[in-house]
Amino acid sequence: MNTTNNFSVTGRIGQDAKVNQFATASVARFGIAISRKETVNGEEKRTTAFMNVEAWRKNENASTFEQLKKGQLVKIDGYFKPEEYEKDGKKVQHIVFAVTSWELVKKDENE
């Protein structure tokens, strides 16, 4: 069985990336607004959701995080990273959207 574990979405950054620096690497965490149009009862509506993502870079490459500013249209690629931790004596599982690459998207003149 061949399975894949990746995603690719385009959306707008909801707020400037929050960057935490460690000894050899840094992580940027930010939300991205993704949306789609749908027709409900003949009326076109836009549905939007926010996706919280994180991107890691070695410290010498962390300056690229400066591109991740609120309102910027960006295409991100990444994978789903399952994480588990304990809270109040119970195991908690969640999925992190781990970004492996991003590309700033120029605004479409027709937008």
C-alpha cells in the first residue's frame, strides 16, 4: 500500500510569524487563512478556516522567516506530524502542520 503524508495550500498569513530561536535551529509558528467558494441555495459564499503551521530552519537560514508577514499570500508545502504529550495524566494526540517550503505569491491583478 502506497501512502503519502503531505499537503500543499495557498492562503494569507493571519499574523506575523512568531519565531523562537534555539541553540542550532529556529521555529516560526503562524496561522494561514485558507478559503474556498461554495454555492448554497444558489448563493455564492466564501468559507474560511485558519490553519496553524510551523516551519523549522537552521539558525543560519532563519532570516527567511522575515518574509512571513500578516496579509502575505503564500503557498506552503509540508507534511502532517503527529505529536503526543501528557496533560492532567491523560495522553493527548494532535497533528502539527509542518511546513517544509513556502513561496510568496504575487497578487493576481484580477483579484
